[in-house]
Amino acid sequence: MICLYAEGALIANPAVRGHWRTHYESAFGERSQKGGEGMCLISGAFGAIAATHDKIKGVGNLGGQAAGVSLMSFDKPAFRSYGWDQNANSPVSPSRAAAYVLALNDLLKAGSAQRRNHAGVGFLFWTKIAPNDDTWDAIESATPAQVNKLLQLDPNAVGYPDEFYFLGVSGNGGRLLVRHWYHDSLARVKANVKAWFEGLAIADAFSGAIADPPPLWLLLKSIARDEPAPDRILDLVQRAIEGQPLGRSILAAALNRQRASTKKERFRPERIGLIRLCTNDLTRGETTMLMTQTLDSGQTHPAYLCGRLLAIYDALQYQAQGELNRTVADSYYSLASINPTAAFPRVDDLGQKHLRKLRRDKPGAMLAIQREIQQLHQLLADRCGARFPGPLNLEDQGRFAIGFHHQRAESMARAAARKLENNSEDLTSDAKDIL
């Protein structure tokens, strides 16, 4: 229950707040006297210094003691400087010490809407004005409504006169570890999250349409079988909130999971979207073109073309032999994505056999696929002066994965369009028969 007075909540009344501040300082006066006097590092005011600070609760499942932990503590002689005792080594006034402990306890309490745990790290987030801002929820849940709202945001428009705060903490015995701290305007954070989802967007390999935006938990699964290390989770969160470019460690983790996957698992849109985001982050500013959301027929990078070529050979095998337990991609994806020149001569040989079989059964399909293969071979010869490039660096392995995925998505989109066209023709024919 909140008690009200004429101008709002009673606790907001300056007189009430002043009374309880005086009461608190008086009640803890003896404790404050032990800390002596000095300049508070938080407020800059000269006065009493808190000798000790209260315990911070709620980090028992983050590696801290269940009884509570300390953010600032100098309980051993080795931690003290120039003979200063306890928290005189880092002087903070009693009121400021109480304020940060109370704030952290509120953020860390069970069921807090401003806390999320990942891999032993508690991510705390809040705003200065708006109590129900959904920026973090959009990253965590990524519902279409939340993401569409962000994507429609105009970062140049005046609005969101608020501040966003982000803190990553964990426990180590009796101490609280601050793993990360970030503070920026809410408008800039929303613009960063908008760019995050734009960068992750990728075509769905089974429909050809742009896949649904991925929530954070799916992205974490795309880089590790179990929960990834805290520093990798922090990398993703920093990219989403702060706009910090992703590095090679995230790209390498996603590519390793991609090579270990088979069949439908190889076409997980959240993993390919993350590979696209990493690749573009690492190559932005270079002369090469950035990776797009859907198939880019103007993209002639050899690694991208090789990825497309393998997807075509995989589709060719399906046309010639139907559903199999192990496909061309299952057998050669890993090698082809690292060293195309070692894998594609064998893939080409298999492709010729499949083309001969398809010539007997489906000559029209054979001609269409053969034409696509010849076009890609010609583009490869024009770009790298050889049939296939040699070993690929990490960024080019990302381009290969995206090319493979794009080609599959484009093929499925074409198949869906043909099916729709055939159904429309059948309906028109039926209508004429009825008339």
C-alpha cells in the first residue's frame, strides 16, 4: 500500500525524506564515527565516512555467498594502503553507501524485472525515467511486435529523453564482481538494438521469406552446445546494446557449430544471421560488398560463390536421387567451407553423375541446374583465375556459409512461387470448366 498526500506518494515528500535521512544518520552515528571524515568519492562532499558497508543479497546463484557479498571491502591488511583502516581506503559517505546497497539489493531481488541471469552473470538494466521500458525484453524475447517497433524507430527523431543503465555482476565468495558497466541515452541504445536486429536478419532456408527475429537464448545455442562462456555472452549483449562490433571468437564459435550440424540443423536462421552480422562487422569498411539478407546475384566473392555452388550440387542430388540419409552437403560441407579447392573436384565428379541421371528422368530440370552451375564456374574463373580458391580465412568461411544458405533459401522461394503459380492455373482451369 502506498500512502498519498496532496502532491503524490508520501515518501516523495521532501520533509518526510529529510526526516528519515536524519533519523538514519543519527541511528548509525556511532558506526559512522569509526570511519572518520573525508571526501566522499561518490558525492564529492566532505564529511563522515562509512567504516563498513552493508551486505548485498541475491548473488548466491552467481557464485557469491548466500549470506551476502560486499562490493567495497578491505578486510585484510594486504588490501589497505598507508595505514588507512577498512573502507577509509575508498571513502564513501554513509548515505551514499546505503544508497548503492539498497539499489543493488532491489535490482538483484528474486523476481526482479530488471535482472536476467546467463552463465553465472547477472545482467541488471534500468532507465532513469520510464519504469517499463522494453528494450532489454526485445533482446531477450524478440517477439515480432517488439522488434517491429524498434525497426520503425527513427534514430534522428527527437524523443526518448531518458537514460539507459546496464550492469553485469557475479559473485566470488564474499565479494561482488563488476564485470561490465554501460550508461548511454535511451535513444542511442534503441538505435543500437535496431541495428542489431537489422544485422541478424536473414532469409529462412525453407520458405525464402525473412526469418523471425531471434531471441537471445537461440543465439546462445547457436554458438555453444551448452551455455557459452560469460565473455561470449557479454560480447553479444554489448553488440546489441552498445553497438560494439563482434569479433572473430563469436564467428569461429558459430562456424564450428555450423560445420558440426547436418540436414535441417545446418539451416538454422539464427546461426546464419549471427554469421552474417559477424562477417559484416569484421569486413565493414573494406572494398568487398557486405552480406545481404537474401541471395545477392551481384556478389562475386569466390567464397560466397562456392557456398552457392555446394547448395546447387546438394539440390541436384535431391532431384536425381530423392531423399537420402547422407547428402553431398553432409559429406563435403566441412571441407568445402575451409578449403574449396580440396573438396570441389570430388563434388564436381558426383555432380556430373547426377546430371547424367537427371538428363534421362527430368531433362528440363537438368538444363536449368546445369546452366546455374556453369554460370557460377565462370564467375569463379573470372574472380580468382582458377576453378576454386584455396584455404579460406575466417571471414571467407562466413561468406561461404551465407552463400550456401542464400542459395537454398532462393531455391525454396522459387519452388514456392512455381507451386503457387501452378495452383492458380489449376483454379483458373477449374473455373473455366464450371462456366
